[in-house]
Amino acid sequence: MNESNTNFFELVYQVVRLIPRGRVCTYGAIASYLGSKGSARMVGWAMNAAHQYNDIPAHRVVNRKGLLTGKAHFGDPGLMQRLLEGEGIEVSGDQVVDFEERFWDPGKNLQL
């Protein structure tokens, strides 16, 4: 991984650490907030690499439709859902129920 990827990943981690308990954010919203609107996939790669850290709530990052597309990267495919449900987020069919109400937008909730 090159230095620019490492720096971008660290910025992603800083944002993800701020997602409140009981809320979710999307790969694209994080990328957009960081000024890299087309880099949602790169945010996904950062989330895949985040599992080596204990303080990054990667389970709170879902795709633009609220789907748990990253669940396979948790080792146990049911772990992401259990972590979300432990925070009071209902999941059905690998999708966050009431996604729009649970969505946390860093562009509206944080100041760069």
C-alpha cells in the first residue's frame, strides 16, 4: 500500500470513528465528505483493512442502499448484523431497516 492510500485510509478511519452508535454511514458519503466523491470503493478497501484495529466501528458502514455488503470481511458473516442489532439497528435480508432514518451524513454532521 502506498503512502497516499495509507493517508486516505487514516482519514476514512477518523470519520468512521465519529459515526454515532445506532447510526450508519455509506462508503460514498464518507468518500464525498473527504473530497473524493468517486472513491467509494477505496473507502471499502479501507474498511476491509480496518479489522486489524479495535477502535474502528466498520460495521456501521454500509452501501448506498443500506445493504451489509461488507459482512463477508468480518470473518463470521453474521457478525456485522449482530453488531448493528446490538446498537438497536434492525436488519432484515442483509439490509438496514429504516435506512434513511438511521443514515448519518458526515457532510451534514461534521465540519471539515
